[in-house]
Amino acid sequence: MSFLLVLALLIAVAVVPIMIGARIVKAQHTGFGSALFAVILLSALSLVINKFITNQFLSFVASAAGGGFFLSFVLGTTFWRGIAVSIIAVALQVAFLVFFAGAILGGAAVVA
């Protein structure tokens, strides 16, 4: 049961920010399925780029360009709005992680 809870949390942290970003930039496809497909494509892109490009800067540029292209294709928006979705998603993911880390560490401080 806890495995399913952790899996659902990971999916939520990965997919929901894409959905929110897509809605902010007014993309055509803002649903869960489109966002989940985008996350899967972005994960595959990351694996391929990390395998073939060793230079960190070139890897970043290729990931950003490829990610913007994939997001624009899947979400039905422009390339630059796809880049904006990725920036919004990363900002939200960092905010979620900081919030959850603070909640976990704050709870640990209370228990200790």
C-alpha cells in the first residue's frame, strides 16, 4: 500500500506541474493524459541525451530544445510556450519538494 502511495505522489509531483504550466500558457491539451505522456517523453529524452552527450552545457541545451519541442507537440502549443511550461513545471516541482521536505523535517524536529 505504501508503494502505491509513493508512486502516486511521484506521479503527482511530475505530472501536475506540467498540467498547471499548460493551463497557464493556454495550451490546447491540458489534461492528465497529455501531461503524463509529456513526462514519459521527457524522461526518455533525458535518458537518450545523457547517454550520448557528455558535455553538461550541450546536454542542457539539447534537453531544453528537445523538451520544448516535445511539450509543444504533446500539449498543442508553440515551442516558446513549451519552454515556458517546462520552466513553470520545474519551479512548481522545486516548491513542492521544499514544502514536503520542510514538512518532513519539521515533523521530525517535533518528534525529537
